[in-house]
Amino acid sequence: MELRTAQQLIGGITVDGKWGPQSYRAIAFALRAPNLRTQLLDLKLTPHFTLREMIFSSNQMRDWATRNIPGTSQLQALVFLCDTILEPVRAKFGPVRVTSGFRIWTPSSQHGSGEAVDFEVPGVPNRTVAVWIRDTLPFDQLILEAWQPRDPNSGWIHASAKSGRTRRSVLHTPTGRAPYFSGLGPDS
Ligand SMILES: [Zn+2]
């Protein structure tokens, strides 16, 4: 669903197909209504990324579609994240598989504020994508997770973006959990 269609569906707000304070607020509010929420799962946050894929959980929260629902600031953060990280990665490497975006159950992580996403680009080694992000995009934190140099398909990328904050923290972990090490680690 295009943003313009969502603005029409909700009503009472400007129908311009653009994100702004009014749309973030109105759509976050509409997500609290079960019938609207079901329709809005297919809302495109940006041209290639839907709300559904940014709140989907494969195993950590079975009823994610009713409970893992962002509020206004989290929705705004997710749109910023898609614009800043995922759309440029897709434009460079092709379709992205998001494995975990917003996670309401980890409030202390950037996933809990809608600022972080875990993903892969099928067919492209995660380290290759991570190097490009490191050298190109205004990320906040970039972590190459569970990367095994001998297996180019191993692991995943955690990337965060936050308006006005670019720490450019770059880490890797061979396991996908602490301890984390500086930089992206060995490539072979
Ligand atoms: Zn993550």
C-alpha cells in the first residue's frame, strides 16, 4: 500500500504521499485499531520496504502482527532507517532480506526504538555489504554478526541509523553475541 492510499484510508490528514509529523502520528494511532492495522501491514515505509517486514518476527514473538507495533517516534525512526540504510543497500546490491527490524521486547536496544535492522542480501557475502556500508552510508552503528570467513553466506548485518547521530561504530562478532570486537574482522 502506498503512503498516499494510507493517508486516504485514515482520513482527516493531508493526502500528499509524503511522510511528515502529521502522518507519523496519524498512522501510529491507526495501528492501534485492529482492522486498520491489518491493512496497514502492507504500507510501504519507503518504495521497497513495508511495515510488515520491519516488524515481522520469525520466532521471538509469535503474535508480532498485533503486539510488535511501533508508536509515532518508532515509526519515524523506521522510515529514516529504511531511507538511510536499506534503500541504498538495495539500490547497490539488489533485494534485501530483513530478518529483524523493530523489536518492542528489547527496549534498551536500538531495535526497540526502530533505529536498527538485521538483514542480508541473498547471494552477496555479508562482509562485502558491510564494507560498502562502512565506506558509503551515514550509519550510526554497523555490526557484522556471526561472520565466519570461510563461509561467505554466514551471519548477518546489524545496522543502525538515527537522525542527527552518526557514531560510525563498527564492530564484528564471530558468534552473533558479545563479546564484540572493533572493525569488521578478517575477510579470509
Ligand atoms: Zn540487530
